Amino acid sequence: MLPSVKILIFFILCFFLFVLFGPFSFNSSKLKNEPELHGNFLHITDFHPDPHYVNNVTAVSRCHHKHLRIEEKPEHMLKGISGPWGAPATVCDSPINLINATFEWLEKNWKNQLDFIIWTGDNSRHDNDEKIPRTPIEMFRLNKFITEKFLKTFSNKKKHAPHFIPIVPSIGNNDIYPNNVIGAGPNELLSILHEIWSPFIPKGQHETFLNGGYYYTEVIPGKLIVVSLNTLYFYDSNTAVNGCIEKGQPGTLEMKWLNDVLKKARRNGMKVYLTGHVAPRAKQYTKSCYKIYGRLSLKFQDIILGHYYGHSNMDHFFFISADGIQKDNPKDDDEVLSIDENDLYDEVENVENDDDETVENQEENGKVETKVKNIEKYMKQLLRHYRSLPPLTEDNVKKHVVVHINPSIIPTFFPALRIFKYNTTEIKNEASDLDAPSRKNTFLTPLGYTQYFINLTHANLFPNVKPEFTVEYTTWDDYFLRDLTIPSWMQLARNIYDGLNSALWDKIQEHLLVGTRDLIKEKNDSFQKCTYSKCSAKGPEDYIASELTF
Ligand SMILES: *[C@@H]1O[C@H](CO)[C@@H](O)[C@H](O)[C@H]1NC(C)=O
Ligand SMILES: *[C@@H]1O[C@H](CO)[C@@H](O)[C@H](O)[C@H]1NC(C)=O
Ligand SMILES: *[C@@H]1O[C@H](CO)[C@@H](O)[C@H](O)[C@H]1NC(C)=O
Ligand SMILES: *[C@@H]1O[C@H](CO)[C@@H](O)[C@H](O)[C@H]1NC(C)=O
Ligand SMILES: *[C@@H]1O[C@H](CO)[C@@H](O)[C@H](O)[C@H]1NC(C)=O
């Protein structure tokens, strides 16, 4: 064969190869296989549905009965009358129609616009009414009720696969029985939860879940992982386990597993969200678990895009620092993350006993209530925590991670949820090692969130109008954040403390109580002025009981 013919054949071959496997065909196959990214995800938490909720009864009865007897020292959370859509800023759980309204709103507004969902637990009511004790069966039924809501709301019957977007639930302290306490797996509790949640648990992860109640989901295959942690193995109130150091402890095994997941993610160039129910803080985790969590978070800081938790109902953020986890006893550290949430919104059995030593009592009685006290003290501690942040140097940024507590659906404050936006612009051959998306805005970096809420005071004025969530605030407009990288949050914390920015601090405090700050103040003030038996219902939430006297 003549050399020129050979060359011609070679070029013809090249042309066909190019047509077959070149950029055009590559692109079209990419379009087929990879789901289109919308750049949005949802974080939602703490539903606490209560099928026994009754409209127009006292909050002191947990919104279950008509009786008006006051057994305990009045606190603002016991004051009020239930409304048709919930009883804001009280001890009551969520009425079912509030849960239904939430999913209807999500379906109407977000069904085909989310890429994945983070859902951080507590899917049953509290066990806080002696007259209607919560049985394990009721608890699992409620969990199944919420699960089916998710499946129904986000399923897509038209397409074969995926039949719904990735949804990543994690176990709350009220998803197990008795609450807070769960031993090493495999056990019956994990089997039951596994059965209820199996549509959400990816192939190859079922064994892991059955053994420990944790797993991860590749929410964007090959690119982004959401880890669902079983934080109850780290939780101080779980008396069935003991920390994260001792060999064989479920917490130790879980941390080891987490380390492996993070290592593998980094090796494969993937990014990670850490999610769970109880947030990593010195007062809520055992010492060893808190320190190891902190160490892992810092070690993999470059690929961890966020730490998203629930449980505390309050909307806020705080930091874990290298200094804080080096302390011998992080719980003694007043400046860095010693905010004592147990003083405030944690679930304790008894109003008198609110320190860490009440765990046994809690377990014995298996009863909990959510209570609120000393909000001002908490706010001051938070401010002091923000003030303790060092200046924003590259070195300091590497020594901090930011943890987020998402507000809840249960109306401890007004019900709220967050829709996040993240960066979907993937630039090929990016120097990904240098551009940690947790520190610099690049592909997958969370860009901001919009927090939506229902003003229940308003909603309760219209018993026949299904309430809709409306914008409470956004990180762009209200916090002036360009993105949600670690430096951006550190800068925000510094700005909050900046004396010139008291307006910003005011906003943060409003948001912490999700719009109920005035309501709580009003209730609290009216307690100071009159004895309970003589007080007429005064808060705007009490409209419905205006003819009642206490
Ligand atoms: C609420 O209950 C009170 C007393 O039981 C009753 O007088 C009032 O009419 C009720 N209001 C509604 C809206 O049902
Ligand atoms: C809530 O939705 C469920 C269906 O998921 C329905 O069976 C129930 O009747 C609804 N309840 C209320 C109070 O709207
Ligand atoms: C997303 O990241 C790229 C870099 O990868 C950047 O150029 C772009 O501005 C970012 N997009 C947004 C909306 O911030
Ligand atoms: C909630 O609605 C009530 C009644 O309409 C109103 O007085 C109050 O200011 C609203 N609160 C917020 C935070 O929007
Ligand atoms: C309630 O009122 C008391 C006395 O006026 C005050 O010390 C306390 O800080 C108030 N609490 C809240 C949550 O407003």
C-alpha cells in the first residue's frame, strides 16, 4: 500500500473514532446519564408529629386536653392555647395538619427543583403526657408516616430511575425507645428503622446501617456524599454506650468508619456533608467523641462542605476550633464552645434537674419535655463565642470548622426549613487540591440559603386556610454573605461582634428564635405582672381563647 493511502486511511479512521467517541458523543452520553443539577437542596428537621394534638386547649396539657389546671410553676412555654395550626413557643408538638401543610408546600414549590434532601430526625411526638404514654409502636408508626410523606412528595412516577431524589435521614433521640438510649448494633431498634428507611439507604450500605445506624449516600454520584451519622453513639445522654475511644464501643467503630469514608472520598476527589441529629458540641457529646469529631473535621476540612444538625430547634451557627479540641476538658472551656444548651432547650425529665447528671432519671421515667429558660444568657454566651474568633488569616481559617443548627418544624419557635443553593459550575482540570470548596467558592461550594417559616400567630387566625411558608431571611440579603465557605462564616461572626454592627446581632437574635422573640417576651412579661389564675390570655397566639380566663 502506498504511504499516502495509509495516511488517508489513518485519517478516515481517526475521523470515525472522533465521531464515535469524540467530544460530541461524549457530551450527549453525559446528558443522558447524569441527572441535571438544579443547584438546590433542602435541610429539614424535627417534625415531631402529634396525632393527639387538639385545637383550643391549654399548652400546659401539652395541647392534648381541655383542663386548665396548672401543676407547675408557670413558664412562658406552658402559657397559651393551642391554635388550629400549632401552638407557637409552647411545649406542644406539631399537629398533623401542620406536617401535611409542610409537605404540600414542598411539593407545590420544590418537587422538581431539588437535587437532594438532608433530614435530621425526630419524627415522633415527645413522650410528655402521662395520660397518653407514647408506645414504641406509635413512635415507629409516626416515623413511617413521615417517611411516606417524603416518598409520596418526591417520587417521580414518570421516569423509571431514579424514582426519587436522594433523601438522607438520620436518627433522632426521639426515633428510638426509650428515647436517647440505643446500644451497639445489630439490634431490634436498628432493624425496625432499617425497614422503615430502606428506600433511602443505598445498595451496599444496608449492612452498615443494621450494625450502627449510619451510612452515606452519593447524592451526586462520584462527586458529592452526604454522611448520615448516628449521633446517639456520641451523645452524652445515651447511657447504653461509652464514648469513642474504648475498643469495641459503637462510637469508636463509627468514628473509624467515618475516617475511612472521608479518606476514600478524598482519594476519589469527592466532597462531603456531615449530617445528624445532635450537633457536635462539648456539652452534648462525650468528651472523647467531641474531640475525635473535631479532629476529623479539621483533618478533612478541605473536602467537608458543611456540618448540618437539628435537635436544638434554635437557628444558629458556631465553631469547632483546633484550640478547643486540644483542651483536656473541653467542657471547662468558657470561651470556645461551652454554650450550655442543656440549660435551655434540651429535653430533660424534670424542671429542677437540668444538668448532665439527670441522665439516669430521664431513663427511668422515659419522660421528657422541652423547656426554655434564660434566653438572654444563651445569647450572651453565643456573642462571647463569636468574639473569641481570631482574625481571618489563612492559618486561622484552617483551624476552624463551622457547625449549623437548623430550625425545626415543631413550633418550639415558628416552624422553619432551609433551601440551600450550591455551585454547579464544574470546570474540568481544576486544581482541586488547592481550591478546597469549603474555603473558596468553586464547584459544589454552598452559596447561601433561604430560610422559610410559617408565622403561626398569623396562620392561626385563619383556621381554614392552609398556611404556606414564606421567606424569613436569606444569607445573601440579611447577612451579606457571598458564599457559605468557612472564611465567610468567620467573617460574619467577627462582623456580628463588631460594635458598629449591632443591627446584625439583633437580626441574629431574632433568627435564633425564628420570629418568636416578641411573642416569648410578651408571654414572659405577662407572667411577671399577674398570677396565673388571674391572667387573661394576652399573647397574639391566644386570640382563640380570648373568652377564657385562666
Ligand atoms: C374554645 O374553647 C372555649 C372554652 O371551651 C369556647 O368558649 C370557645 O368557643 C372555643 N373556641 C373555638 C374557636 O372553638
Ligand atoms: C394528612 O395527610 C394524610 C395523608 O398523608 C391524611 O391521611 C390525613 O387525613 C391528613 N390529616 C390532616 C389533619 O390533614
Ligand atoms: C462557581 O465556581 C466557579 C469556579 O469553579 C466560579 O468561577 C463561579 O463564579 C462560581 N459560581 C457562583 C455562582 O458563585
Ligand atoms: C406574625 O404575625 C403576627 C400577626 O399577624 C404579627 O403581629 C407578627 O408581627 C408576625 N411576626 C413575624 C415575625 O412575622
Ligand atoms: C422574663 O422576665 C424576667 C423578669 O422580668 C427576666 O429576668 C427574664 O430575662 C425574662 N426572660 C425572657 C426570656 O424574656
